[in-house]
Amino acid sequence: MDSSAAPHPRPTSGAPAQPAVRARSLTKLYGKGAGTVHALDGVDVDFAAGQFTAIMGPSGSGKSTLMHLLAGLDSASSGQAFIGDTEVTSLDDNHLTSLRRDRVGFVFQSFNLLPMFTAEQNILLPLTLAGSPVTAEVKEWLSTLAVTLGIQDRLSHRPSELSGGQQQRVAIARALIARPEVVFADEPTGNLDSRSGAEVLSFLRRSVRELGRTIIMVTHDPAAAAYADRVVLIADGAIAGDIANPTPESVLAGLDALRTFETTADTGSTRQVAS
Ligand code: ADP
């Protein structure tokens, strides 16, 4: 059923596409004076359209901060974040609200479905809130998403009648229904058992491979990251590695290199970069 089990067949093309999302010298400080925390320390990174990218790193390394700044959920101290050509870091609150509603999808660790609504009503919620009509085209896209995510026979059920994995698949469909330019997923398998988590990750990957979507996922789990097309490693608020076509083994090796970096950094050696 899951044709995406094949090992990372990525289309290649001559000209590099415009990144869907990028950060330039992106910095976030918390606190003041001696207690200042450099949560992000001048991050430069591009995320390609049509790719599934995982952001990985130790706890406290800045993964969530990076995602929140890229998605316009939090403000930067300096530097820039872009979605397409739009500089997210320069938008006022009204424009940020429109950007998050119209151009970005979110999948959270807690599924955040509305309990009184059916799965279908939950999926359509972004359109309902935006006052967009449910056209024939929307119905067709809903059907494609439901089939791709394996929830076509669950659409009339309420969240309490669905397993955790099914609820998260509904949440993914909700994130994709308005065809956002990018979906940010924050530890999407954090509340799932390993089997349901593997299913959700397969479906996220299918959303990218078969439906051409762009997904950026924060995770601390190497097995989860290995479902992505690319892993960006972050340590101490800085990009510390980049792994193409990751496997659980190459992700673990990259994380080990980060630990080596942390150890050697303590003794004053130069930064070690995983590749
Ligand atoms: P990760 O997602 O990799 O675990 P975070 O981005 O949450 O890391 O945090 C990066 C750093 O910023 C950590 O040192 C964390 O303690 C700090 N931090 C995050 N949010 C806040 C906040 N609201 N106030 C103060 N420090 C924060």
C-alpha cells in the first residue's frame, strides 16, 4: 500500500528551485545581560519546495525556536525569515495572521481537533474559518487527502471515535486542505505509539512525494527523521550539519558528531560539522 517505502527516489532537475522557506542571520535572544540565552545564533538555512525536511538536535538546541520564527509564531531578535518571497520577520500582526491562515499549515504533537466536529468538519475548518466555499474542487482535494492518508472511511467519525494515529492523520489533512506553501510539524509523532507514529510519518512522506507538498518537521527521534528527504542538524542555536537522504544510521552518526562537537567545544576545539 505504501509505495513510498522505496528508498528516497527524488526527482532531480537542472535549475535549483526557489526555496519555500529560508532564514538569513536569524537570531533569537531570551533575557538580558549576563543571563541572555542565544536560542538562535545567526541561522542561515534554505528549505526546498516539494521536500520533507526534518530539523533535529539535542533538547534546548533551538529547534522549536527556529520553527516558530520561520512560521511567524514568534518574533526574531534580528535577521530575516522568508516564506516564498515574503519576509515573515517584517510583517505586522494582521499580515502575520493572514500568512498563517492562508499560506502555512501546522501539525502539533497534540492533535488539536475539535471534539464536537466530525473528522471531515475538522479537516475543512481552515476553509470554514476563512469563509471559503466548499467547491467541487475542494471536495475532490479532500477526497484525495483522505485516500492518501487512509482515513476515507473515518470522515463522519468524531475524534473520540478515532485512534491517536487516525486523529493525527486528520490533523495532517486539515493542515493540507488549504494547499499551504509549507506545513510545519512539531514532534507530530510525540504522542503516538511507534506503530501509529510510523504510519503517520509514512503518510507525511506520501503527502510530499505524491501530492507535492512541502513539510518541515521538528523531531528529536532519529527514526522519525529518517522518513524525511533531508535532515538539518542544529546545536547551540546554530546549523551544525545537513544530511541528504537520511537513514536511521546516518542520523545517529550525525547526532554522535554533534556530541563530539559538544565535548570538544568544552575544551576549546573548533566546531565539528556533521555531514
Ligand atoms: P529545542 O526545541 O531544541 O528543545 P528551544 O528552541 O525550545 O529548543 O530552546 C532553545 C533555547 O532557548 C533553550 O536554551 C531554551 O531554554 C531557551 N528558551 C526557549 N524559549 C524560551 C523562553 N520563552 N524564555 C527563555 N528561554 C527560552
